[in-house]
Amino acid sequence: MESWAMLLAENSGGAVAPDLGNPTDGKFDYPSEDIHTREAVEVRRKAERNLDKFWRYVDNAFRKRTGYSQHVVIRRILDEGGAMRRTAPWHDPKAHGELPTSPITFEYQAMSEIFHDATKEITGNFNRLAVAGKTKTKTHGVMNVTARGGGVNPDAHEQPVVVSKPLYHVGKDAYIVIKALFHMPNDSEPPGKIRWDQLVATLTKLGFAVEKLHGSAWQFTPKKLNLPRGIQFHEPHPSGEVPLTLARRYGRRLTRAYGWEAAMFKQK
């Protein structure tokens, strides 16, 4: 990381974007927990555009001082993060006389061109962490699953995994947790905060083995699910309450890791 250290040193002028990185004017406001409305969509898309401008500025400053676009370690982390998740443009089915369906809330795009410039010095493939996990066909358990096609890519690290899209039928208590984790476009009642023990119970019912690690870390390992690897979450302290913003963060990680989405869960 020597190049970063040089770039950010005081005597080099740094890579500061005076206006682009100032959040006090609301340019990065992101109402992720709000109901899916035209106004909320526009605010989210505006924040994403402003973040693009900020990181483009930082990357250009880095390139001018070092000759290439970002350090290999940062590029690898971003590559392993998978596709970039962006808010899709507003679409109102009623305005087009369409039947009410779940709108596409997010669209996935290739990682920004900032980090994939083939003309720069650092390009090509990087050795990624190969995670091999045992897969097992679900034959029993508390959840009813209906497969909808697909396959598993075992060579992934927190990126979208092409897996079969099952349909999970969950109870009322578990569905409350699912609503907090994933955005439900047609749900008229915004979800509230949940408790950590509710999250643990829901993931256990879905087929994860749960292990308490050091500190606040918890390991969730698929035992009754056809998934390639486990995932870790940190328990919030001290109250054990999971606010909606944190629950949505957990949900985004589940989406990146397993391709899970709201449409895969139905209440019994």
C-alpha cells in the first residue's frame, strides 16, 4: 500500500475532493428503508451518481500520481465483491395500464469502469480465494422449498452466486425478519427493527448451523441448504436490537453471497 501512503501524505496535497465529498448538503442521503416511491428512487439514484463522481475524482488523483488505476489489493477486493448494485429507474405499472407486479427495485451492473480500464498498468485476472463447500440436497426440515433452476459456482467470495432459486415458505415470525432483510415492493407497511435472536432463529429454520465465535461474530454455515459456503454477521451491542438499516445491510450481504431476494420467500 506504499502508493496509497504516498498519495495521502500531507506534503503531497492528498486526494481531497473539497465539494464532492462533503455530505452536509444531503448529496449522499440514501433512504434505503423507505417505501418504494418515485421520490425515494430519485434520491437513491442521485446519491449513487454523487458517489460515482467522488470516487472518480479520487481514482483520477491516484492515477496521476502513481501511473495506474488503484492498487492491486483494492482492485481484487472490488472484483471479488461482484456486480455493482444500483437503484433501477422508477417504473409505475399503473401509468402503463399493466397488472400490478413486483417492480425491479435494483439492477446489477458491471463494476465501474474506473477499476476496469484495460489500458492501465494493473489489469488481468487475480487469484481469488477459492471456497469449496459441501453441497447437499435438502430432503427435510421446517421449510418447504421449490427449485426454480440454476447452478452453483463454488469459486466465489461474497459475490453473486448462480444458484437455484428456491421458494421458501416461512412462518409469520420468520417472515417479519425477511421483510426487514429484503425490500418488499408491494408491502404497504414498512418493517421495523428486529431482535438479534429473531434473526438467528430465522436463519436456523432456513437451514443454517449457528456458531458463536469470538467477540460479537457469529458464523452461519449451510447444513440443509445447497449453498457453497457460510457467512458471518456481527451481533449489535449492547441492546441486541437490529435497526432496519443494519438489517438491510445483512440482506444485501445475503444477496451478494447467495443471490437471495424478497421474491424467494412466502408466508405460510
